[in-house]
Amino acid sequence: MTAAAPLVRRAAAEFAGTGALVTVVVGSGIQAAKLSQDIGVQLLANSLATVFGLGVLITLLGPVSGAHFNPAVTLAAWWSGRRSGERLTVREVGAYVCAQTAGAIGGAVLADAMFAERLVAWSTHDRWAPHLWLGEVVATAGLVLLIFGLARTGRAHVAPVAVAAYIGAAYWFTSSTSFANPAVTVGRMFSDTFAGIAPGSVLPFVGAQLVGLVVGLGLVAVLFGRHAPDMGEGEVVVPQVPHDGHEREDDLVASDR
């Protein structure tokens, strides 16, 4: 495993990437609601913007931090790397998760500002229902399975397209419209717009996402085995550039929504 970028730089990439992702999700939701009264058209616009935005962000920032943009992905990378001795440290996990959450909140506030909404307006969009929680379990499990399955089968290079495509599809095939990301879920409660989620609905959504994380890791173990061949188990998805600026093809890390 080659030396990664300094933790400060990686945390900054996670902050910026998660923030930009939430700006795309919330901003496109606001724009869609302004341009059309049709809920289907609004969701289509929101999902398309998210697909393109996520693909770009993974491609751009993956070489720095692995483009997790998602505490569930960070925790999965930490857990998967425990046998190899190359997993993220607790300090790194903490830095990533804090940066992701702060970035998500900042991204929602930025989107509100761009569309002249109140900078902080708690969402009133209630998403409290068991079938929505099940949707989050499915969405998160599928995301974890995709990311770590690609790594296990040596196809990490297609992750930017594959992850973005999966999230776009999951907008439509899950009842919850696939938040699949605890940090993004927290950030979206700061915007009382199309993409928001009421604060009271956040905790069960996050709980369902963590259940999905466990289910996804279980599926990876069942379908691809418990050990990652020829690579550190804590490293998945996007080629990471070592801190000296020279890229190595065999240095891989992680991503999401």
C-alpha cells in the first residue's frame, strides 16, 4: 500500500465532496420544484442531476480520499480491512465521518442560499414509515455490495459510472428514493424543500442505513468470500494518488451518494 495523502487533505476532500453532493441533491430538487408541478418530473430531474454530479465528484476526488462521501462506506472500508492490517484507523474514520457530516450540512445551506431560501429551515417533509426504512436497508445494502464487489472482482475502475448509475436507479426502485447515506440524511434535514427530510424522521433512516451496511457486508462475504484477493481489504473503488503526487495503479480505496 503506497502512502496516502495527508489526513487533513483527505478530510478536506471528503468535506468538499459530500458538501457538493448535497448541494447537487438539494439544489436540483429546488430547481425541479420551481420548474414543474409534476412530482414524477421533479424526481426525474433530481435523480439525473445526482447521477451526473456523483459521477463527476467520484472521478475528481477519488484519487485524494477515495471519495467515500458516506459514513456507511467509511465504516465498511474500516471493517473490511481489519484482517489485512491496512484498514483505516479510528482517528481516520472519525475525521472522515465528521468531515462528511459537516460537508453535508454546509451543502444544504449553500443550496438554500443559491435559491434565496432560508439558509437554515428545518424540513417538514415527514418520511416516517416502515416501508421507507426497508427501502433504506435495501438501498444501502446494494450500495455496499456494489462498491466492495467491484473491488473484489478487480473492476474498481468502473466505480464512478457504476456507483452513480446505481444511485440513479435506486431513486426509482426504492420506496425511500435511496438516501443510503447517514451524512446526506442529516444534511437534508436543514432544507425545507423537495429533497428535505424532517428531523424526526432522520434517526430511523440512519438506523436503517446501518442495518443495510451490515446486510451489504454479509452479502459481500457470501458472494465473494471473506478475503479480498491480492489487495488490502480496506481499499476499494477509486485509484488513490500517493502523497508524492505519482499515481500507482495498484493503490485502491473507496466511494458512494
